[in-house]
Amino acid sequence: MASTSPSSIMLQNMSTQKPMIIPSFFPKKPSPTNLGVIFMCPPIRSPGVRSLRVARYDEVVVDDEIDKIRRLQNGSDVRGVALEGEKGRTVDLTPPAVDAIAESFGEWVIKGLESEKGRPVEGVRVSLGRDPRISGLALSVAVFAGLSRAGCVAFDMGLATTPACFMSTVLEPFSYDASIMMTASHLPYTRNGLKFFTKKGGLTSPEVEEICDRAARKYANRLAKVSTMLATPPTRVDFMSAYAAHLRNIIKERVNHPTHYDTPLKGFQIIVNAGNGSGGFFTWDVLDKLGADTFGSLHLNPDGMFPNHIPNPEDKTAMALTRAAVLDHSADLGIVFDTDVDRSGVVDAKGNPINGDKLIALMSAIVLRERPGTTVVTDARTSVALTRFITERGGHHCLYRVGYRNVIDKGVQLNEEGVETHLMMETSGHGALKENYFLDDGAYMVVKIIIEMVRMKLAGPNDGIGSLIEDLEEPLESTELRMNVIAEPRHAKAKAVEAIEAFRLYIEEGKLQGWELDSCGDCWVSEGCLVDSNETPAAIDARMYRAKISDEENGQYGWVHLRQSIHNPNIAVNMQSTVPGGCRSMTAVLRDKFLLASGMNKTLDISQIDKNLGS
């Protein structure tokens, strides 16, 4: 094995065959092993000697290190702080932590394949893609090292999107056994994270928890002192070109333009705002090649500092800039992608932003034209008006737990039970279709909208895709508040669960007059479903309840949804009202009749609640 300097790790650049120097984040004095991996062990101490300092190290520090890795889990993802610069947050997504997680994922994949095939497997292939975050290169080295230690063969996709990572497991000739996407979605440049895929789709929260538990033990046993040199560097692959060609072919085949098949977007102007994330490819490798005019598009070049705005279809600046560009250029459509392109939003030709409930309604209208009577699964923050919109078009609306993985998995479960479910969408913009592997793919969602836009124009004069949701009513009032959990990070989750369950009990015991838990227990009826009624309910990754609110004067006029955040130590409070002052009234009841009456104001910071009420 070649030796390494203490200040660098050698990686082979596949295109130039020259060594690439990556700054080292590991200790000195490596010792080789037969895997090309270098470990550093704790100093050897004399037998029988156990100082007070050593006892504290063994009993406290190791436990703390284990907790650090476990706290990196955020539902079905891993997320953490990768760079200094965030006030009040220390770096916890370190290369050694990522190394342990990647190794544990590789072992988990191998174990699954061996169980499936009933025999030992070799040459398990795993791809890695990343968004443009500046921490990505150093953390990629750690991923490749961990995969190598697990016995996997690694493939480097470079700059990629989250949906492309999954697609690399199913599109020939790639068809990798598994894939990892390195991203923290719309979070600040200081953050980063990992998303995991196999050919079956994205991993569930319990599966990621299992991997993080395994990684935590590895990390603690190594005492964070592990160094890596890649004996076999990852193979560089250009998967994004194949993925773009896949999207182009879908548009060409489904539009089937009568006069110019290969350029079905000729005559359309489409603005793309990639937010300096990974979505720029959609402009030059999909739209331009299909004949679209994309002049006026925004922030296409990847920049991990995200200098213009947060890459997020929910971001007001992102939407405002896209809207202005659409109107300035008289474009037919505007597109906003998040950083890793698993979410998107659009702006119609009149400059109307379409995200949240509006985007779900638009996709529902398109899907219900193709799949009459299908069920649409959404999270429980959607409006009563959206339910009415879906049912008036012959569909069924299933309301389910917040969390894009929860919503998608519910759709998978319903299909397995014989309930035809073709669309699953969360209000954040995550949307998946049965026809596309149940994959939340922002680019594929836009492809569906573009195809419908072209079809509408070929059918004759129309008012554009915005006309499909003209009859969607919007709630009169809508409010979102946060309550931080007052506890150490390791206890925050338990405290949040305690508060959420206390909320449930207060409603069930009738202590909040006119408040009723909103659940029907039947997953196909139009009224929706907030619980699992089957014999094998899905594991709960975050506690949450929705209450419908009524009074004698207005009948049912609103709802309140309390949810334990899976990303941060807080509780989100969402509410909507169809009467003036309804949100304020519900907020007052929540504070006075529950938070103060139950003493939960000692566990939760209710300053946002007070501010909303003007207290």
C-alpha cells in the first residue's frame, strides 16, 4: 500500500489518472490493513490501571458520542451541521461520522441482498451523488471510504439530483444495487446530509434508525479516530446525461407532436429558477434540447453558498423572482426547484405562483384526467377546500401524517391493499406518482405539467395550466407557529412526545370545547384518513394530531394540527380558518385552555404563541 502524508489523503481522478489531494480530517500515524483502510486505536493502558479520567471517558464520553450519531437521523434522512458558521450550532456531521454511517449502510445493503438471494453476495455496487454544497467533496471521501470498508464497489456520479440517485438503481446499463444522495435540501450551506435508496425505493425511518444505531456503535468503538485511504477509487460515471435523456423521451413520447416529434416544446418559453442548486441540467439538457426557449432563466450555475436565495419552491423570494421573470418575458411557464430537485413549484403564464395546496390541486387535476377515481394521498395540513376539489373531480382524498416519506409509504400501502392510488403529495412540494416508482421527483412532476400544457395548446385556445385550478378555494386564514422544546437535545424528542400526547388527552377528555380529533380510520373515503386502520400500521416517526374546530354559530370552521418536528427540537402548530379571526380564536384557546392549563408552557417556549396574540 502506498504511504500517505499526515496532511492528505490520495484519491485517484479517473478522468486524468493523476492523484487528487483531499485535505485530511484524520489523525496521524496510520497503520495499513488488507482493505486499504487505516485505523487509529486508543492508547494502550497498563492492566488494572483505571483513573477517574478514564472512568469518565468510558462512561460519559462514549455514550455522548453514540448519542451524537443517533441525533443525526431525521426521519428517513440523515442531516447535520457540516461547517462552522451557524450561531449556536456545532459541527456534528463530521467525516468520521459519515464514514461510519456509509459503512453501516453498505453492510445493511449487503445483508439485505444476501437474505433475498439466500447466499453470500460480492461486488455490491453503490452510487453517490451530491448537491453543490461546499462540504460535499470532503464528506464524499468519507462515504467512499465507508462503502469500501463494507466491501461495496463505489460509483461517483458527481453533481446530481436526489431522484437521479434512485433512478441510477433502475435505469440500464447502470442498475446499481443502492445509492446515496448527499444533500440537506433547502437548509443553509452549513448543513449537509444523506438520503438512501435501494431498487425498492427510499429507506424508511426505522431502516435509517437501524443504520444509525449500527454506525453509532462503530463510531464510539473507534472513538472518532479513524483514517481512510482508498485503495480502489470510485469509478466516475455520467448518469445525469442518461437521466436527462430519460425525461426527454417521456415528453416526446407522451406529447407525440404531430409536426415536430423531436422538438415538442418549440414555440414555448419556459423559465427555470434552479436556485444555484442541482437543477440547472433541466434547462440545457432537457428543455433546450426539446426546442423550448429558456432565455431569462435564473441561477442555473451550481453554487454551494446559495448566494441569491434559498433553493426552495416555498421560499417567497424564489417565487417572486420567478414570477417577475415569467411576466417580463411573457413566458408560458416558470419552474422553481429546490437544491436536490426532489421538490418543485411552478408559476403560470399570468404570474400566479403554484405551490402548496395549489400544486397538489394541479397535479390532482392532471392525474384524475388520466386515472379517473384514483385516491390522492396528502399530509394533514391540506385544506378542506382541497378535499372538495379532489372529490368534485371524482377522486378520493386520503389525509395522512405529515412527512413526505409517510405520505409516499401510505400510497404504496394502499396500492398493495387494492386501493388504486396514483398520486401522493405533501404540502412542501414533495410529490410522487405510482407510474414513476413512487419516487418524489420534482423534475418528473414538472414533466407531467409540461406535457399537459402542450396537450392543452394542441387541443385549441386555452388559458394555460393555471385554468385547471381556477375553482380551488383558498382558506380565509392560515397560520404556522413554532414552539421550541425546553430541554437538552437528548431529551427533546421525549418532551415533545409528552406534549403532543397531552394535547390528545385534553381533546379526548372534552377539556377543549368544540375541538374533536380529526380521524376517520377508513383510508379510501373522501373525508380522509389520519390513522392506520390496517393490521400492520406503519411505524410512527413523529407524533402529531389534527383537531377540527366547531362552534354553534359557524359549525366546523377550522382545524389545528400539532406536530413534533423530525428535524428540529420543536413542535409545529398549523391552523386554518374559514371565518375572520378564527386563527386568533383557536390560538387563544390553545394557549389558555391547554398550554397554560396543563403546565406545558414550562416544557415549551410559547413566545411565538404570545406574539401572535399580541401578548
